[in-house]
Amino acid sequence: MRTLINGMIAGAAGTSALNATTYLDMAIRARGGSSTPQDTVEKMAEGLHVDLGEEEKAENRKEALGTLLGYGTGLGAAVCYAALTRRRASWPVGVLALSALATLGSNVPMVAMGITDPREWSVASWVSDIVPHLVYGAAAYIAYEQLR
């Protein structure tokens, strides 16, 4: 049980760091947010035959549920890491493992659903994806190791 709780706390720390990094990037470059979380929710709702409501309500639900999916991914990645690591991983290994788990957890479902194709991403898009996930990995690693 302690492993699960520590993983969730580490995932929350990592997710907060990822979100702060993403919003800082958006502020500095004056860029909009990605629509892929909302697109994912929309595609899932269609596949499950779930009505998200009328226009504005549906858009609001997609935004909220897309954000919650992100939190779930961040928590889940760190819980998986916690469950898989019995010994202390070195800094680079732990950070990269957590970063990879979060990146795969967020991108693989969207690729599988046809929402995005990383082969078509620009360099700026790759940087916008990789940097926050590396920050996630660092923050989650530090939090997890402090709790261990």
C-alpha cells in the first residue's frame, strides 16, 4: 500500500511540474494549448456512445475530462514506476524511466486512436512534448526517492 501511495504522491508532484512547464512555455511563446486531450475525450465518448451534452457543455466537459486524463496519466506513470522498482534507481535512469512512462502513457493511446502522429510533428512540437515530460520525470523521481 505504501508503494501505491508514494507513487501517487510522486505522480502528483511530477504532473504539477509538467503542467507548470507547459504553461510557462505557452506564456513565453504565446502559443495555444494542445487540443489533443479534448480530441481524445471526444473520440472515447463517441466510441463508448456517451453523450457529452450540447455545444458549450460538451466543450467544457471535453476540456475538463481531457485535463483529468492528464492527471490520471501522471499518477499512473509514477505508480507503475513505483511498482516496478524495488531498488533505488540512479538519477538518470529513474528520470528517464518516469519520463518515458509518462510520454508513452499520454501519446500511445492518442496515436492508437489516430488523433496524432508523431512522425508528422515539427521540432517545436517535439520540444513542447519532451521537455515537460523530462521535467515530470525529474520531479516525480525526486518526490519518490524522498518518500522512499
